[in-house]
Amino acid sequence: MMIKPIAGKTVLEVTGLDLDKPLDAGTRKALQDAFIQAGILVFPRATGGPEAQLALSRCFGELLQHPVKEAWAEGYPELVDVSYRPGRPGESTVALYEVDGTCRGGWLPWHSDLRYMHRINRGGILRAVELPREGGRTGFIDQIAAYATLPEALRQRIDGLHVVYQVRPDFTQEKFGKPEGLKLVQNTAVLESMAERIDRDFPAVVHPMVYAQAETGRKVLNVVPTSARRIHEMPNAEGDALLEEVLSYAVNPALAYWHDWRENDLVLWDNWRTVHCAEGVPPDCVRVMQRTTIAGDYALGRKLSELAA
Ligand SMILES: [Fe+2]
């Protein structure tokens, strides 16, 4: 097995690993260490299909089953289908947006998974199954690297502060990190039905703006634009301006790694210290991707109602 940095960023590429065979203890330890060091691991053109993806994911923690059976890929409860397929309104499970004047299926702004919950899962591994003729890249930004670029004065201003998050029914209703001129072309039935029950099912949560990685003590910039509503301690224009400024460091394009997928590529990301986004595909394309969900909780998130009480 070879592990080397790629793209000059904090991303490690793992090659020479035979995923058709069980992973021995030494290999597992080396992979776990690399995961803590870099946060993003790329396994180009991995063999072994979904079984190998599941086995590799289990090196980094227990796997979560998706609660909705319809979301299971190939009948595996621990493998979620995150594909884009063209469909008529009400049929498609993925919304269409106009971004920078282009209509895109499966576009997602910079986010981390389940940020709108008080417990945030450890990470996941994505596998490319069927690729579109163009587009479909996934962007990743490491937030230990992002914290390192923060000016000292800004570090001091956000020390001890928290951000309130609550999910929105679609990305045009986001307050932060929304591309100019973003339009919702076609929503999905699931997201539309969610709008009425957000306050009941997804109450606001709070996460610290900075925390230290448990294994190394390195500071993580723990701020994502999607679902962010305000700084908890500064619910005013000054707080919004501060959050806007900090977010520009979190999603700085100069720090982004864009994964240009090939079939059977696997990408593992640490959901506690990276943000990611999907550039989307032309609306007539099919893009089939499957994802595992690695369980865990960094235990620093709270429900806003618990803080207030
Ligand atoms: Fe995601």
C-alpha cells in the first residue's frame, strides 16, 4: 500500500490496496492514522464493488443504516443511493437549480452532512458507479487547513462563539453561501413536504465555531454556510457580518480539492473537519453514486432549546 499527498492539498491518495481481501490490523491502523492526519482519502479505481466499500468504511467506525428503505442501494441497508436521474416534477428525488446561469441536477452548495442536527455523523465513503458525460465533480475543503489561514484577530473574535443552524426547504432560502442569482428550477416532493414540518422535526441546533481535533489538538474551523442562521451570541447585523467573513475562509476556493470521478473511485471524508459540495450535472444526465454513513458524534452540538432552557 502507498499513501501520498495529491493536488498539493491535504488529501491523501491510497494505492496498491487489494480491497477484495480482508484488511489486516497493520493496514487498518495505517489507514486510520492517515484519516486523522488528512481528513480526505482517495482510493482511485478500487476493486470489490459495494462489499469492499462497506468493509473499508468499517475501518473508520460503525455504519449507520438509512431509515428509509427506498434509499438503500442494491438492497444494502448501509449503502445509500445518492444518484441524480432526470425525472418529472414529483418523480425525481433530487432538485434542479440554475447556478451561474446553468441548469444543474444534483447541485449542492458547500455543506457538511447533518449539520442541522445536534449529532453529526463521523463521515462517509462515496463510490462512483455511473458517471455523467460532463460535470459531477465533488469539492472538499479541509477545515484544519482553513483555520490555519485565519488572521489572529479573527481567531480571537470567534473564540468561544457558536453558530445556530436550521435546515431550509431549498437552497434558495439559505442566508449564507448562496451563489448570486441562484434559482430553484424543480423541487422534489420530499423537500416540499418538509417545509411545513421543519420547526417540529428539525428544531434549531448550535455548534461551536472552533474546536480541537481530539487526537491531535489541532484547531478545526467548524463553520459551514448551508443551514447557518446566525451567531448565537451575536444575533445582529454585526454577528452576521462576522459570520460572513469567517465563512469566506471556510469555503475559500484556493483551499478546495475537486475530485473528478472515475468509475469505482472511492473517496472517504471526515465529516467533522471538512466541508464538501457537488457541482451537479446537466439535467438530462444520469449520475449514480453510493455512499456509506460512518456513525459517531463529536458531542459538541446542542439543540438550541436545551441551551435556552
Ligand atoms: Fe453531503
